[in-house]
Amino acid sequence: MFQHVMRPSVAQLQPSLIRQVANGAMGREDVIPLWFGEPDVPTPAFIREAAKAVLDEGNTFYQPNAGMPALRQAIADYMNGLYGTRIDMDRIVVTGSGMMGLMLAGQVVVADGDTIVTHVPTWPNLPSVQQILGAQVKRVPLTLVDERYTLDLDRLFDAVDSRTRALLINSPSNPTGWMLTDAEQQTILDYCRARGIWLIADEVYSRIIYDRPYAPTFADKITDEDRVLIVNSFSKAWAMTGWRLGWLTIPRGLLTTFEMLMEYNSACVLAATQLAGVVALREGEPFIRQSMARYKASLDLLLTCFADLPRVMCPVPQAAFYAFFNVAGVTDSLAFAQQMLAEANVGLAPGRAFGPEGEGYLRLCYAVEPALLETALDRLEPLLK
Ligand SMILES: Cc1ncc(COP(=O)(O)O)c(C=O)c1O
């Protein structure tokens, strides 16, 4: 009804197909929800306690736009300790979620009529942000060779045109679990430098990895001046999805710009949330290790089960906590996800939600107890046989 009086790029937005399956069944006790990307446990108690203490002290006030110095320093320390980098807090901006980090990064970089090049299938929010800001998104498909995803970098670079402002890279990727190697990251960075374009790197799954402490990161390859914006989040590794806390790593010299944008978007993040973030970074490593062991057990269970189902083809995810699998014969993944919900009481995300490239696929978030996943798989088996 209001379509013609809206900003055209907003009028074109489509509702999420994941929500289309989940709406109406969310919170139903008989449904096993594996549709969204979040751990099945609440945030660890030591993090919640830290937030409670801040609220009890009465710190409910506005905070600095770039984030509280204590958190910005803790983030810089965390990154430097993990990656061996030397990033200082002038290059860190606290955001009210990874999602907000993506929006702010886009607001800095993108103008009407620009093109942004990214890889697909993709979490739909990544291109949507760019579209809202008026950019056209060029989609380069991952290629599947021997049930393994790769990104053909020549194809990625070939999609860059004279209007391209940025490459948008999400590694490790939602939904595929694919990730770049260090060498590929270096090639991408060198290309962006030579071409004078931005790189927006979504690394929110950098700790959701099973064979090493962190996934290859652009953070240990960039200089202070590179036009690279790295988006990160507390949601996944620290099981803090509902808190809405993330951060951006930005080039030196852009802090004031981001402070202004934070001011005009939300001003700041609640102090209790930020100081809980400090505790998460400083004391959260055992929780991350435990979570990875748990998710790995669920992943192994899933792959063993899928191996017995000839209709199912699931490239082994290298990182993140999703299985993105094809089911032979399925041509309408939305209808199939709805059928799974109706007949098996298991909630999955339809592959088409991640772009036309994902049709025929389903995404399952396996960041749950192995026993629960086993029940879900038992219920799904008749539909997948
Ligand atoms: C690839 C990717 N980036 C960013 C986010 C945003 O996370 P949040 O806004 O919860 O920090 C998500 C969440 O699902 C994601 O999958």
C-alpha cells in the first residue's frame, strides 16, 4: 500500500523466507528449532552476572559513541592476543550487533548506484544492507568440486566493474561453512589494494571452528591504512545473540566518522552489555572450547547420519555451525521446509532464503546438544530417505 511512497530500495525488500517457515511455530514445545543461527544454551552465567552488577550499580547512562574505553581496549587485547596483531583501540568501534556493524560499514562505503561484489549462497542480510543503501549486488557463486566449496577468485575479480566500491566477504560463511584460506585472503587483499576498492569482511564465525583456535582472518594481514572493515560479533562464540553486541575493526583515521554514524544510528550500547562483553573476552575461552567440542560432536553425528541417506549431499562444513545440504528431488525448498515442520516437527531454513543458488538445499543449525539433534534426525529420516 505504501510501496510507491517509500524509498525505492526499501520498497523492494522481501521478507525473510526463514521467518516465513518459523513464524507461527516459534516457541512451540513440540518443535525442534534448527532454523536460526544460534546456540541452544543461554549466555554463560559469569557473563550475565557481570551485566547484573553494572545494572545494580545504576550505570544506565549514555556511553561514548565508539564504545566504552574498557571494552575497546579489551577487544584490541583479545585480537592482539589471539591473532598476534598490533591493533590499538583507535581502530575499534563497539556496535549494537554484528548486523549494525554491517550497516555502518555500508553507510560509510556505499552510495546510490554503486556495485558491491559478493559470493553466494549468502546470508540474506548481507546483500540486503547493500540494497537498502542503493547499491547493486553482484553475486558470484561458490563452486562445488567433489562436494567441497571453493571460491574462484578470478570470477570474483571479473565481477568488479568501474562502479564497484567494495568486495563483501563472509568467511567462514553462513550458510555453507566454507571459508577462505590465508593465501586466498592475501590475494583478495592485494587485489583490493591494487584496485583501490574497499573490503568488508564479515568474520562473525571466526571462532566457530573445530581444528584450530580461529579461522583465517584479514586482521593479521592488513595495515593501519588498508581500506578494510572487519565486522565481528559477540553473538555466536559467546552465545550472546539477544544482547546485540559487536565490533568493527576500522582503518586509522576513520574513528570520528564512525563515532558520528553511531551517534546518528543509536548513540551507544548499554553499559551493562558492554561490560559483560569485557568479561566474555577475558574469561570466555573455556566456554568457547567447550562449545566447539559440543558442536563437533553434533556435526559428526549429523555427517554419520547423512552418509546413510543417499538422497542427501552435504559438503562438509569447515567452520560455522551450519550444515547446508542438498536433497535430491527437492525443487521447492520452502515447501519442503514447511513439510518438515508439519510432518516431523523440526524447523529448518529453506535453501532459497540464501538466494536462488540455494534452491534444493536446506540449512540446519547444529549448535545444539547431540541428543536433541539425534531426535531431530530420527524425525526427519522418513522425509530424507
Ligand atoms: C554471516 C553473519 N553475519 C553477521 C551476523 C550478525 O550477527 P549479530 O547481528 O547477531 O551480531 C550473522 C547472524 O546470523 C551472520 O550469520
